[in-house]
Amino acid sequence: MTIRSRKHQKTSQLAALIAAAVPTVGLAAQGDSAKDEVSLTPTSVNSVADVPYKATRSANSKLTEPLLDTPKTIQVIKKEVLREQGATSLMEALRNTPGITMQLGENGNTSAGDTFMMRGFSTQTSTFVDGIRDLGAVSRDVFNLEQVEVVKGAAGSDIGRGASAGYINLISKLPTLESQVYGTLGYGTADKSNLTADINQQMSDTSAFRLNLMRRDGDVDDRDYVDNSSYGVAPSLAFGLDTATRLYVYSQHVRQDNTPDGGIPTIGWHGYFNANANINAGAKVDRENYYGSPHDQEKIDGDMLSVKLEHDLNDVTTLRNISRWGQSSNDRILTGVNAISAPNGNPANWTVARTRQLVDQENDILANQTSLTTQFDTFGLQNDLSTGLEFMREKQRNESAATAAQVINGVAFPAVALPPANLYNPNAHDVLGDPYKTGAFTDGETKTAAVYAFDTLHLNEQWLLNAGLRYEHYKTETDSAALVGTSPNFTLVPSSADASDELLSWNSGIVFKPLENGSIYLSYANSKTPPGNGSFALSSSESSADNPAFDPQETEHVELGTKWDVLDEQLSLTAAVYRTDNENQVSYDSFTGTYFQEGKTRVEGVELGLVGQITSFWQVTAGISKMNTKQMDQASINNSGVVSETSGVRWSPDLTATLWTSYTWGDLTVGGGTRYIGEQDRFVTAGSDAGQSMPSIPSYWVADAMAAYRVSENVNLRLNIYNLFDEEYIETLNNGGSRMRLGAPRSALFTTELSF
């Protein structure tokens, strides 16, 4: 049978949003012209501040020096790059930095939201908005971002617990004193439509209002029944602009209503293995096949409100305070595929088992940060100091569900109907039951109080010493209810656990400047990851890193690098070699039959970067990362008593690279780029890989292209073509190796940009 794609009625929604923006557009057209930051094509520049791709400083006040003199690897992905690429999500933005890979999730299910690893470590819980941790299983949109800052290497002194590989800091758009309007209308393959508006209106000599809007809707290329729909509103007010005291009040509200993608079986792909010879010789399935239900759903709500106050005490001293309330929820039902059954030699009769997942997660955060940045002299030597206090409460609640027949507290729950799907011709209209909530849950909360200080001491014009220290006290409390018993009879048993400790994190660095436009540095830093760090869920399991009896894992990171601004400081070149060791990981001693903390992960690598302008009309951003990962003294035991030793790190390719460039001839701009991801091992346990489906994600490279034409001062037309050569590749693979999502095929997006 043929499965038809489900479409949405979106015309009225788009029209309403456009109509809401029109009056403001008319007013803005009578005021000042658009700033350079919203110009539709690259233009000739005469100063470093005007370089579209290149940033000179981080927006993070904890980093006391310009990027050139900061002894760590930092990449700033500016909104100009994201506009040219037509990027809409954080995951698309992160394609511009090497060393990051995306994951699909656990066996039979799919992780929700932005799920990625950086330099060999899971990093999705180290995502920040304006320096405050952002929680939740959400897919973040870039419509309200000035830039994305990627800080690599252990960063416990920067952000606190759990910063083994670094962090992602998203910088929000805020009002300015220049009235302007920037908007986009986009339409692409798979009936995708995008609408954004960025409206900044000056209200007085010192105040302004800004409104960012987003509406996206459409199917997924070459995927039947899978679609995405979202909208976002981000209003902000600013008072006291260009004065010594500035107040910003801003919020963001995002709603998503998607049909999630459970992926397709990996059978038939090069490297696939199954002990059944018939299955092992089977052909690939059609990439459009949909194995779920049209009633699969993913509803995500995300809200945050921030208040930021800044006061300049003098020309070099600024006091800041930011308060944040945030809340997100994810209500999700998804169908995945697992084992294949081949009852006879006829593939037309082969089936694949289906699994059904329910996610019900809520996240809350309440935070307050107060910081002071200043300069002063000590014995005639200049100090650049950043110090502050942070208070935070983070909460997460997850409710569990099941599909098997069970008796819970004397109440019988029948099995949920999950008929297998025909492997090569699945029926999307099969009746699939929804998982039922068992009453089991985890409800965790972490409260943190921290104090930090960063200082850069200028010994002379050539030598700088950099140091940072963070002390934090945390307390994690977990309330839960678990099913206890022997299948199918269970009893809900409540429990609680708590853990508290003090963490001391630090960084140090020395910078040598042989010339004013260059630096050579050596840095050393650490971070700590205590039990319950990710989901605030402590565990009584003796094999779990979340057992409160265990010590925090500790990461130490050493990096030697150099940074240079060349071509009249228009182009930045960076290079770094590093080693990261993460210790105190839980391992199993097969002789004593006990678990202990002597496991270790080591990541060694080299990373090169380039960003800026080669000429006034030629922009480029590029990076390449060579990485080697290994695990030492890592062992575990399964339910059958089999001890396994782990030697590698999943989803950590040895080579990744990215490139994006554009060139302007008059009113025409052309550009393009490519990204390469080396082989990503899934199976990293010593021994036979028999029956393990796909042992790895094969290496791949993808090329994109862009052409833009400036029709007038206010109108620019842009065409983006993705996967230009229609490369077929696995983008993400589940932990069991039986299920995958393919990268998007050749597709296109046509966008009209308006600027007033």
C-alpha cells in the first residue's frame, strides 16, 4: 500500500502572524534605516566589529578577555551564518563546529529534544541561555538568538557541576535604540513553511521594545506521516539604554506539536549483521516507511521569563543581576522498531516488532545570578576581574509507563496491543495501544548556591595569567515510586533519597603574546559530576553512577593552543591540542563481585578553526577535529552474570570537519559548505559482535549550497539546497543498532527576507 503524507492547514495561521507585524513594519519604515546586523547580504567592511562571521568577545561576562587572549577553545556561531544557511534549530547550528555528534536514544525508543555529545562526553544537560542552565527534553529553535557560543574543555569553574566537555551558551536577542524590522517568509520541499519576524522599536531616547516571532510547519523529506509544527513568541523591553543603569525584561514562549520519528530498521545496510542468515541477507527497507501510528505525538511547551539589571559604577566596573523562571513539559507517545522475524524465505512475510514509548516530563528552574566585572591595578599590574554569586533551584519529574500485562497494587492492566509490522510494507493504520501509566515516577530537585571569581593578571604586554575558582554547595533530593515484585505482579513502593556536598572547581592558564594579533596559551582546568546530576534522580543501584554513596566523577583537562587574527584582524585562526581525563567512573570487579570507582575515560585530540573574512566580500567559517577516545578499567555485569569490558566511547568519531563560505558579487551572493563525520562506533565492548545489528554509523559527508539575490535595499531572495549530491547516510543510530534515522535527502528552501 502507499502511505500518504499528512498535511496541515497553515495559510490562516501565517496570514494572522503577518497581519500582526504589518502595523509595526509601517512605523519602522518611517524611522531609521536597518542596522548593518540585519543587512540582507554581506557588505564591504572597514573594522573588526563589522565582520559578519567573526566575533571578538564572548557575551559571557565570566570570560574577562577578548577571545584572542582567552586560553580555551571557544567558537561563536553568529546569526549571520545561521541566516545564510537557513538554519532553524540548535542542532543545525551546531553543525558549524567540529567534534559534536547527535544521538537517537536507547534501544526501542528515541531520546527527546537536543541530544548530542561533544569531545566524547554527553553534553545535552550543559545547555545554557544567557549563562543560566536550560532544562528539558526540547528541540531548541534559533529564532530568538543573537549567537551560539560553544565552549570546549572541562568548565566546572564556568558553569558548575557536569561540565566534562564544555557547554553551549545561547545568547538572546535584546532591544536596541535603532528601530528596525527584519522578517523572513520561507517555503521548501516536503511542504515546509517558515515565518519569522524580528521587530525592534525605539520608544524613547533610552527605551525600546523588541518582538521576535516564529512559525514553522511542514513534513519531513522522504518520511511518510512524520511532521513538525511549532510557533514561538519572544517579547522584550529595555529601559535606560545608553545610560549607566539598564533594565531588561524579556521572555520566550515556544509550543511544538510534532509527529515524532521512530526511525526505520537497519537491515540491508553495509555492516549490518544478524545471526539468522536469511535476515542477514535481507534488503534495505524503503526510507519512507513509517512503522508507527498516525496518533503518535509530541507536544512540547517551553516558557521562560528573565529580568536583567545592569549598573555601571564607573567606566570599568559593572554590577549585573539576572533572575530567571523557566518551565518546560514534554508529552510524547512514540513507536519504535526492534527485532525482525523471518518465519520463511519470503521477505514479503517478514515482520518487525514494535515498541511503544510514553514520555511525560516536566522541568522547572528558578535562578538568580549577581556578578561584578571590574579592572584594577595590583602593584602596578592590571587585573581584569569577574566575580559573582549564583542561586538556583532545578526540578524534573518523570512519570513511567508500560505496555505489558501487569497487576499493580491489585489492579490488573491488560497488555497493550502492539502487533508487529510488515517489514517492507508497514501499515500505518494498524491499531496500536497507548502505554498506560503505572504510577511509578521520579521527582528530583537540586538546589545550588555558588560563588566564583575569575581574574586575568597582565604581567606586561606579552604575558597574561588567567585563573578562576568556583565553590558551590548543592543538595539533591529525589522522591520516587518504583514497581517491586515478580512479573506480572507488582507493588508500588515509594522511596526517597538525598545527597549534598561541596564542589570546588578551578581553571588556570598562561598566555604569551608574541605579537599584538596573536597568542600562545597553556591551560589546565577541572569539573565535577556528582550523583544525580543529569535528571536529579538518585539511585540505590550499586552499579549506578547516581548512587549517592559514590564520589563525584572528576574531569581534568589540559590544552595547549594558539590564536591569531590575520588579514587586518578580519580572519581568526585557532589551533589546540588537548587531553581530557574523566575519573571515578563505576566499574565492576569480577574477583570480589563488587563495584568500585576506578573507571576512566580519556579523550585526546587536535582541533583547528578558521572564521572571518578573506576579502571584504568573501566570508568563511571552518573547523576540523581529530580525536581519540578510550575507556580504561571499565567493566560491568549483566543480569545473566556475564562480565563485559568496555574499551571505547560511543558516538565519538576520530575525525569531524565543517566548512561554510560565501562570496558576494554586487547584488548576488553565492555560498555553500560541507561537513564530514567519521565512523561512529556503537559497539564498544570487547568480544564478539555477533547479533549486534549495526556495529557503527559509517562515515559520511554532506554538501549544501546557497544563492541569494538582493532585489532592493529592503528585499533579498535566498535559495538553500541541502544535501546537494543526495548522499544517503545514517544520521543517528539507536543504542541497540536495530533502528536508525537517515539524514535528509536532497531538499530545498526558498526564503524571502525583508528588512526595514
